[in-house]
Amino acid sequence: MNRAVKLWGGIALLGVVVVLGFYGYQRFFAAPAQSSGARSTDRARDSNTVTVTKKDIVRTVAAFGELLPKEEIVLRFKTGGIVHEILVHEGERVHKDQVLARLSNAQQELKLLQAKNAYEAAKISAPPSEVQLRELEYKIAQEEYEYTLLKAPWDGEVMVLHVQQGDSVTTTTDIVTLLNRDEMFVTVDIDEVDIREIALGQRARVTFEAYPDLKFPAEVSSIDYRAVAKGSTKAVSVTLKLLQNDPRLKPGFSAKAEIVVAEVKDALQVPLSAIRTVGGKSFVAVVRGGAIEQVEVQVGLTTTEVAQILSGLHEGDRVLAVNATTRQSQTQQRNLPGAPFGLPGR
């Protein structure tokens, strides 16, 4: 009898120990674990939220092209002969009508001198008809002499000398390439899908591979009248005028232009990823207290990163940066009439 009592008493004591142990585990281990899980969920949600702010929104169209000078011309003599003298060097700045090179022209110089003397003599005593004849001969001699001189048609810079002293040349021989870099332009190809947003006078920002840290303001100065094939697509050539020049810029540099096609100052905005579109309506997940509420918004200007909010939100609101429907948000939405994501559970 005593042995049976002791046995049952031991079993009862063991049961009490097990119950107390389980309670202690729940009290000191399981509860903190659950609390830690809740805190992790809160931290994850907080890290995915952003504050609705007001900033300028700028939408641009990017395109690539190359840098070109205002003018570029290849100069040639108007007569053939032997290059007697090169009077400039590559990179030199020259002025309009400056002589850049000359041919051997003793014969033309002699004819010019003779024609001038004959004309001057005729003006003294010859009849008017002879004076007129001598004047014409003098002008022809002047013209032939000028053909042996190569002059700059405008102020510019000598880019390339194609010949040297003593070379024999004709009227088709390239002599000097002259540039006018007083104004610089960038030509880019705009995809036909984007060309409808491009207009004369639009502002742009241009960068060059040679100097990636330099940014130059520009504006659209011309738009080609037709589209041409570029691989499998069509593109329209657009020219931008640099509003700031720099001697480091060289014709032919590869360029990237970002043309401003739309802009809103001080716009209420959220990340584009924060917006979900359902049935033609746009929604943003707003965090209020511990709940997430899908709020319908009206969207204005958008870029690849942000969207303007015209109505539905206020500055300072907290929203999910990535608006994805979660099981938790679906559960919260089920009891909201007309909730866009209130899908019934299975």
C-alpha cells in the first residue's frame, strides 16, 4: 500500500514539474521569440516605407551622338600648280581673308603687273573703248593671281594641312581643313517613338565620354524633316546647340544628351514602384498606425523612377516603396467595401 502511494505521488510530482517547465518555456523563451518575430516584421515594413515629399520632377529623353563645329570646310586652290608656301600650321587660329598658302605664281604676278600698267596708261590718253578693254584685262589678271592664293573664308582654326611645300596640286586637291568652333553642336538620333516629345528650344544637358564629369547646357536648335532607318528602327536626327563652349572639346567627341521634355516644380511625388494600377485606377499603400490601407490616387507626370501625385496623398504620408499585395494586406482589405485588393480567401 505504501509502495503504491509513493509511486503515484512520484508520478504526480513529475507531472507538476513538466507543467511548470512548459509554462516557464512559454513565459521566458517562446514569448520573446514571438515578440522578436513581430519586431522583425515591423522593421521589414519600416524599411520598405518612404515619406511622401515635394520635389521638382523632370522627364528627359536620352540620346547619343557626336560633337560637331559650327562650320567645317575643305579648301582647295582654284587653279593647279606647285605649292610655293604654307603660311599656317595645324591648330592655328586664322582670320577671314588671311592667306593660308600660295602657289608658285611668278607668271600670274607678271601678267598682273603688265595689265595694271596698261590700264593706268590707257586712262591718261586712250579713248574710252580702249580704257574699258584694259580695265577688263586688268581684272582678269587680278583674278588669275588671286587663284594662286588660298584664303580663309571666315575666322576659324586650321584643323588639317593636307599638303606641304613643293607638292603639285590641282583644283581637286585638298589643301586645308578649316573649322569654326565659335559655336559647337551635338547631333543625336531620336527614336521615332520619342520624337513627338521633342520641340525646338527645349533645354538639354550634354556629357562627353572624354570628360564624363563635365556637363554642358544645350538647347534643341533643329529637327530633321524625315526619319531614317537605324538598324531595325527609325530615328530622326536632332541638333542641339551648346550654350557653353570649352577649348577641350574636340569635333567628333562621343556625346550623350538628355533633353528635358517635361518638368513640374515642387511636385508631390512617390516612387513609381509605390503605385499599382488595377482596372484603370492607381493605388498607393499608405501606412497608418499598424495598418496598411490602399488609397486611390491621381497620377500626373511620371519618369522611370518617380510619379507626381495630383490627389489622394499629402506631404508627410508614409507609403510602401514597393506596393505588392501581401497576405496581411489582403486580410485587412477583405472587410473594406470596394477595396481593390480585397480578394476573398480560399
